[in-house]
Amino acid sequence: MTNTKAESVDFSSNKKSVHFINMIHIGQQEFYDNVAQEVKKYKEDGYVLFYEWIDYETADTLTLRKTKKIVGMIPSKKGYSLMIERIEVEGVVFQENEQFMNQVNSLDFNVDITPQKLIQEYEKRHGEILLSNDDLQVPLYEDFNFNNDKIVMDIILNHRNKVVAEHIQNSKYDKIIVMYGADHQKGVLEELQKIDSSWKKVK
């Protein structure tokens, strides 16, 4: 959370180029300023922006309750804001995607799943998420304990990596900035390689 340098890597196939920027959701404002400059630089070279964001602000209460139960928190603006209040690191702010949009052009695309799709995918694999009375009463935002259980992370990371890779491969655009959490980088490339073996890391 104290790093201010924007770190990135490039992937390419026989037809497309991807500039993957490793994101963190809470960090120093200087880091986000540097990311915005990198987005602008690549857009000036003809790239479009694919960015990560599961929009929990539009989710219904049942979806939020189920998310809280399996993830341990609601990874929304409000959820991250409360997290920032409780950590003792000076200068930490929340990632505001609006800062990175409309740089050079408006070719900015939210490439992610919805909160409802995340829950549907979990329940398709593991059965319905049953909420106890406690689950229905617990404050949605006051307490958080992120769950990195393998079953949950398989959807939060691996399933979404597949979604991103499919969007990249099927996009009409050939030069794409992918602005996603650093933990997704390796998996996105692996999913791209499953679709097209010519994908490789350039640097």
C-alpha cells in the first residue's frame, strides 16, 4: 500500500497486444496518478481500456448478504472505505476508476462479472448459499474478514480470469490495456493461451 510505481507487463498473440497494469484497490494517490499517466500514454498509441469492477453498489440485498457470507466482506467503495479507516498507513486512498477513464478517448470498458453472476457461479458449483438468522442480521459493512478459501478464490480469481480472456480474444480491438488486480495477471495469460497458443509474455 506504500508502493507508488505502476507495474505492468505486455502480452501478445499473432493478432493482438495486451498491456496489463497490475492494480491494487487501496493505495497511495501517487500510484493511481502514475497509472492514469500510463493509461493515457498507451491510449495515445491506439489502445483501449478494459478495467475491473464488480459493481456492488447496484446489487440487491440478498446478493450482498450471500457475498458477505462467502467472501467475508463487500468489496465495494463503502467496504474499502471502511477498511481504509481501520488501517494505519498514511495517505492510503481507494481506487477510483473514474480517474482512468476518458484519457484521450472514451473507449473504456468494464470487463467483469456482476455480483449476481458471481453468486450464481458459486451456487452452480457448490449449491445454494443458505443464510442463517445471524447472516441476515450481521452488519454488511461494519465487520470484515476476507475469506481466501480455495473454493471462493477459484471464482474470484480463476473464473474471472476466464471472463477477461474471452473478452480480450473476442474483442474487435487489437490493442488493449487490461487494468486488473496483480493476482489476475498470470491467470489471464494462461486462459488466453488455452484459447490461442500464440499468446506469450513479451516482457
